[in-house]
Amino acid sequence: MITCTLTYKIDPAQLEAFETYSKAWIYLVNKMGGTHHGYFLPHEGANNKAWCMFSFASLAAYEDYRTRMDADAECRAAYDYAVKTKCILSYDRTFTRPLLDGASPAELGLI
């Protein structure tokens, strides 16, 4: 599994537009075979930063999503909405692999 984390710099005056954009992408990523873990919008602290995370089974599955996304009318409409509203000033994309299973210190040989 591979997880994509996006860190956004957003226009605080366009927070409502960014929330609309975010809701669309939660739907779209799930529709296209990923698992969206949600958007995290400003509440306290910096008012111009937001994050989201979504996962695909593999990097190849993510790359296939990117190809299909580019040709999908709903995805294009969501992207165009962000451009039109200028709600996103910039973003950074990072890929990680989740570690989801824990183990006791004894199982890990720590004690």
C-alpha cells in the first residue's frame, strides 16, 4: 500500500471553495479505486494550511489512477473549479507506506 499526503497552502478567503473542492476529491478518489482518509482543514493556528491523505494498493495503482484521472470529466471539473476559485495557492505531495500493525515490546525483542 502507498499513501499520498498532500500539504496545501490555501487562500483563507477561499476556504469554502476549498472545502467544496475537497468533498469532490474524497468522492473521486474513492470512485477511482483509492481509499481517501479525509481532508484536514484549518481550525486553530495557521489559517492557510490544509492536508489530505489517500491510499492505493501500490504505486502502479496510483499511477493508473493518475492516468485515468486526467481523462475523467468529473476529475477535470474538480480541478478546473480549484483553478477558477484560486483556492489552492500551492501544494506538496509526499508518498509514504503506512505501518498499521503494532507489536508488544516482548514480540519485538525489546525486553
